[in-house]
Amino acid sequence: MFKKKSLLILSIMAACSSAAQAATIYNSGFENGWSDWNEVDPAAISGDAYQGSSSLKIQGSPGRVHQVVDIERNTEYTLSAYVLGKGQIGVNDLNGLFKNTKFNVSSWTKVSKTFTSANTDSLQVFAKHDNNSSDVRFDNFSLVKTDSSDGGSTGGDGDGDSGGNGDGTTIPSSITSGSIFDLEGNDPNPLVNDSTLVFVPLEAQHITPNGNGWRHEYKVKSSLRVAMTDTYEVFEASVKVEMSDGGKTIIAQHHASDTGTIMKVYVSDSAESGFDDSVAGNGIFDVYVRLRNTSGNEEKYALGTIRSGGSFNLRVVNNYGDVDVSALGSSFGIPVEDDSASYFKFGNYLQSQDTSTLDDCGESGNSNSFKECFEDLGITTSKVTMTNVSYTRVTN
């Protein structure tokens, strides 16, 4: 089975024009001890690994390891590793380029950092302790070259993005023909031209029995729903969000067969803690992901921030139950709880919630109560435009 999945993944990646290329990190999982790595104590090789029989354990400050890796100049790369504990990974070219990401996780978690190399042919990939009292572990490092910059920014105004002008790639027929996806809220049709989808739930006003707001979404057909562990799928899109201050929406999710969700990507001007802004109604929208781990508990991760009219590239991968979400130069992924009839959805699911108090302000499944809620909160705009959309799906 493993060989079959590997071949399927390789064939998909080879067929995609945006397929990534990897730089070489030798002994990336520490299976050969310290080979190819330079280490500063207190550091050790551990038998507690994400994969294989070994990982790196750093037991305190100034514990650190690094490896010099050959790269291409002025090129975008994503560094990733599986980690456990509190620490950081990053790159340093010793000439002004320093990019890192910090983490604090209680289970093995994939973390990533996207950056653009400078005018240099090599850099240090490093991992280090973060001055806490506990051990931190690292496994399965990867450095992958991507073909284009993510393009997201804090406070963007949308200039320079495709903006719904029809200059992106053609929307896949698997989405628009109804062969894989059904549409929730068909008036108006989100397909405004052959390369642009526009989702406006304030106009579509579609509701579902247990839903908490108005939807305008595509969802995988009920007849095609299978377990997360039986699916390899990749969704990518350039996303532009125009939203009233204090608004909150879900733009992509993996849904379980019941009312629960496995993965959710939010854009929210909310007071919910733990994100880059976490201030309600100030016009700065946190972009973040929630994933339900294999123990059934949700883990959340901040991907970045935008303002209304801003844009970012979104990439969601379900690799047979290992889900990874990337946007705004950040990435978060873990193995998720499985469901026998899971399905992917994307679009604009406007939440009926007071983002200052975090209280729901509409009655579940009641369209009139949602209308009153949005009016009370001053939510008059909720528009998500997607271009450069692609979707690939392989099931067992």
C-alpha cells in the first residue's frame, strides 16, 4: 500500500507545473547520528522519533545544530521539520539573511518557514532550543524550492493581485461541471469568468440545518466522500478577501460526516487569543488554521494577517490523513483524526458571531436570525475572490 501511495503522489507532482524541487539536507532525520550536522551542546540523538528510529534532542540553551546547504540565488524556498516541544528552526546565510519560525507544540507537528534566498549560493539550516526548561525534538528536515513567491502581506490593498479580472488560470472543470463538487448557494453563480470564482454569502444566503451563518461554497459530492486516510488531494488558490471590520469567515475546510470539522482555514477580525493580532474590529484579519489531531483535540496555528482587500496564496494538502496548510509564508500540518466519509469544502462561510465577545449571535439554521446578527454587527461586505485555482484528488 505504501508503494502505491508513493507512486501516486510522485505522478501527481510530476504533472503539476508548480511542482517543487528540493535542496539537499543530508541526514535530515538524524538516522546517522551527527553525520553532516554541526552541534552545540546540550544536544543529543534521541530514540523518540516522528519517523524512523532517531531524532535530534536539544536539552537546553545554547543547544543548537546547523548544516550548510547549497541553494540557488534569489529563489523562494520552504524549510520544514517535524518538531516536539518549544524551540525554533530557521536559515542564516551569515550575510544578513536570517529567517526563522518559533513553535511550542505538545505532539509531533510539522512547522515551516518560507523565505527568499539572497545573493548567495549556500546557507545554514539550523535548529535550536528556545530557552525553556524542557527538551525539544526535531526530525525529518526538508528544504524545498518553490516556483513563485507567496505574495501575501499584512495590510495589503489588493493591488497587484488578479482581483477577479480573468487573468488567472482556468478554473478546473472538476469544480464547475459538478463531477466532483456540489455548490451551496447557486444564486449568484460564483463562476464569474473562466478563471475567477467570487463567493458572496450576503447575497447567496444559503443555510444548512446545523450551520452557524450564511454559506457560499463548493463541497465534494456525498457519493465521493471517503476516509481522510484514503485520499491524497491538493487545493491551491490565490485568495483575495474583502470584509467588513469585525467579520469572520471560513474559506476552506475538511468536514467530517457528522457536524464536526477536521480542518478549517479562517480569516477573522476577532478577539480570539493566540494569533498575530487577536484584536476585534480593528480591520486587521488573522489568517489561521484549526486542525483536529488524532486524539480528537483541535490545534490552532497563526498563518499571518491581512487587511480587507489583501491577498494571499493558499495551499491545502491532505496526504492520506496528514494535512498541511500553507499561506502568507507559514505552514502548519499534523496527522488528523480520520472519518469514514470526510469531504473538502471551500468558498466563503460567513460566521454569525460577535467577534468581540466570541458569542454566536444567530440561531443555528435560522436565516432571519443571521440577517439580524450581521446587520447588528455592521457586516455589509463579505467577498472572497479566488483565482489560479487548482484541485487534484486521488483516492484508494
